[in-house]
Amino acid sequence: MTRGRQVTAVLAAFLITAAVPASAQSLADIARKEAERRRSAPATSKVYTNETLTPDFTKVPEPAPPATALPPDASGAAAEGTSTGGDAAAAPSHVVQAGVTPPDQQEPQPTLDKGEEYWRSMADRIRARLNQQNAEIADLQRRVSSFPAGAASPEHDIAVRALRKAQADLVDLNQEWLRFERQARDRNIPDAWIR
């Protein structure tokens, strides 16, 4: 190795060893300052969870399963009056299990359906959105057709994109209407309430 390279290597080694403690010291300073900042910062203002958010009002809540339902293996055995797999400890159907109210003594479950007014208002709301979307599509189609044929302009492109988006939104609204009808049918809601 030449003398110049040796000097350069020694100098580089010296700079590296000198820089490491300096960077560690500045990193410690940064950590100390960050800790002080966190201590002096105000507490977090609000934490949002699923429980604090408003549920989606456009969807009808699904009915909750019965609170007194027996486990699948016990309910089948209790209904048949047989034991599960020869288990002598299985309770016969006439024995009341601890903490379970017999079906004939249970209070009737409240209905989850909101009534005719709710179903009519939901149908009217979705129908109004469908009508508004159809009107918007008709307006956009008139706007797109007002441009000269074959003329490519930024306004024409914007109108075409808006029309495509409006048509996609209409498909989503139609799907929402079909889900709404299916929910009404599942809950035996009269057709007159949603038509």
C-alpha cells in the first residue's frame, strides 16, 4: 500500500470512530427530547371504536339468535330423548338445566321489525335515490350527445366519465333495492308496504 492510501485509510478510520459516538449522542438527545414532548403533549382526545360509531341506517339489523338456545349436540339429543353417543351424564329432555328457562315459561321475544311506517319509508328513500340517479343519467346522456360527433375535448371526456360513474352507481342502487326486497320477503313483510 502506498503512503497516501495508508494515510487516507487511517484518516477514514479515525473519522468513522469519531462519528459513531457523536451520532449516538445526538440520537440520545433526540430520544430525550421526544420523551419530553410526549410527556408535555395533551392526552389523546378521542378514540373511535365500532361501538362509538353510528351503525349503517340503510341496512335492517339481522335478528339475533335466541338467547336460550342449547348447544347443537345437546338440543338434538334433548329433542329425541336420547343420550349423545351412550353418554350416561346427558340430561333427559324433562330435566331443566341450570340457568336455562324452559320454553313454556319464557317471555315472548320482541319483534325486530319496525312496522309498516319503517318499511314504507325505507322503500320510499331507496326509490327516491333510484329516481334521482335515473334523472342524473338522462341529464348526462343529453350532455354527452350535445358534443359534436368525433370531437375529443376535455369537457366531453369528463361528461363521459361522469356518465359511466352514474351508471355504475345505478347498478349499486339496484342491488341495494334487491337486498331490501329480499330482507322484506325474509321477514314476511306485505308487498303493499314496499311498493
